[in-house]
Amino acid sequence: MPGVLSRYLIGRLLIGMLIVSLLLVGLYTLIELIREARALGGDYQVVQMVVFLAETMPRRWYDIFPFAALIGVMAGMGGLAAGNELVAMRAAGFDRNQIILRVLAAVGLCLLILVMLAEWVIPDMEADARASREQARSGQIQHGKFGSLWLRDGDRMIRIGLSVWLDDQQLEFGDITLYDLPDGEQPTVLMVARRAVHSGSGWILSDVLKLEPGRVGPPESISELTLDSDLRPELFAATVSRPRLLSLVDLTRMRALLSRNGLDPGRYDEAFWERVYFPLNVLAMVLIGLPFVFRGQRQGNQGLNLFIGVSLGLLFFVLIRLAQGVAGIIPAPLWLTFLMPSATIAAGALILLRRR
């Protein structure tokens, strides 16, 4: 009997989370569809837009899953409570702790699938989709292997090997190779730069080696060089993956690389701990709603208690964002600052669940 009840309970919860996920992802996709429709042009037409929306759908599921888990679990549990099925389960030997463990198991199963997607599918799919969209729009960009970008900037071809977000508005590039190709002929100048930034109207290159065909002797070394550019800064913001979209492996690599080069890895540290604590945050968000499911079971006011539980989950999400926003200005380790909201909410939820 316990095995049958476990499968039944977990199955009902999975169906609830699936239905809510489809509804929320569909709504999210509709909003993205309206936004993308305003940017149609060039070779980026309806078919390309539909492909882009399909390729970025796993990322949208990742973004909305905390809410899908909370609402799906509370709706599923609320349905069981309304039909007195929770009472029947407890009469059959399922105590409250066993029910809670099955709830967490159902959410954990979804999290396992989602984490695997976030590590091995979503980052590459998202990067390829955005690069393909910008290539169709402008014809100036191509996403190469190993995360490199190829850009067409007037008569110049540029290969960018490394792109780093220093903050929300500033990008810095590394491992830059520039080829001057007048009239599509053979390269007349080859330049390799260690670092570069795009000012909006031109490139500012640092530690440049300049090689011209026919030049005798070693390449010319230039500490800083400024070049005009026809590229829009929005092109980079649309194609370069932000830290929160990278996998844990890539985030670890980027943090080490930035530290070795004397750059601030703060944005990537924050994204790393946000990704590490994502499963814990989801489980804590689900836990905070469960006391109101059991409370509604006793009082018979499921609608109000579901509303309170979902509201507390949304408040918890706001607290997570607040903690991430102040992480850099409070005197505490980053990992502890990111852990505190979920640990506090989970402890409060367990206290409420212990109360009779």
C-alpha cells in the first residue's frame, strides 16, 4: 500500500507541476513572441523567429520553474485535500513527514532533469540561438566553436575568443584577432590584441601585435590602439551569454581565468552561487507553501491558504533577489549571503510544519 500511495501522490504532483509549467512557459513565450515580432527584419522572419523561440524554451522553463513548482505542488496538494485524499492517506499510515518527503521527491525529480538541461543543453542552445538570430538580422556575426564569435565590421573581420561581463552594461573581450579585408581581397593587416572593449563608436585594443604582409622583422607592438567601428553595442549584449546562462563548469573556468588575469570575477561568483543554490531555493519555496496546505485541510479554506502560500513564495523570491543585490556590499562571504534566504525560509517552514 505505501508504494502505491507514493506513486499516486508523486504522480499527481508531477502532473500538477507539468500543467503549471506549460501554462507559465506558454505565457512567457507569448510575451517573448510579441517582443521578437517587433524586431523582424532582414533574413529574420517568422520562421526564424519560431525556431528561436523553440530553441530558447528550455531556458524559459528554467527561469519559471520555482514558481511552477510552488503553484503546481500547492494546487496538487490542495486538490488532494479538497477530496479528503490526504486524510485517507494519513489513515492508511502516511504521516505528515512521509507526505512531505514524497512532495520533495517529486520536486527533486524535476530538479534533476532541469539541472542536467542547465549544464549540458541550455547554455549551448541559448548561445547558438541568439547568434543565429543576430546573424539573420544583421549578417555581421557568426557563432564559432568553443564559444568564439566572428564579426564583420566594415572591411574588417574580427574573431573574439573570450567575452567577459564586468557589469550589466560593460563587456570586455580577450584573445582578439582582426583581419583587414579591403574589397574582400587577401588580408592586408593582421592584428592580435590581448584585451579589447567596444566604446559604442570604436574598438579600444590593448597589448596589440600588428603584422603587415611584406614587412620585414618582428611584428609591431602597440600598447593601446583605437579603431573605428560600425557595430552596435546592442549586438554584443544580444549574443554574448550572461553569467547566469552559463553552466557550472563554464562559470568555474571563467572565475579562475578572471582571477589569473587580475579582473574582478564578482559577476561570475554571484552566478556560480546562484546556480549552486538553485535546487535548495526551489525546495525552500515549496516547503513554505506546505504548512498552508495542511492548515487548509483542517479549516476547509483551501483558496485563501493557497493564496497565502503562493504570496509567501513570491516574497521569498524577492528576498533572494534582494540578497543577491546586496551581496557585494555586506561584510559576509558570498556563499553565506546567498544561502541565508533559503536556509531561513526552510527553517521557518519546518517550524510551521511541526506545529499542531
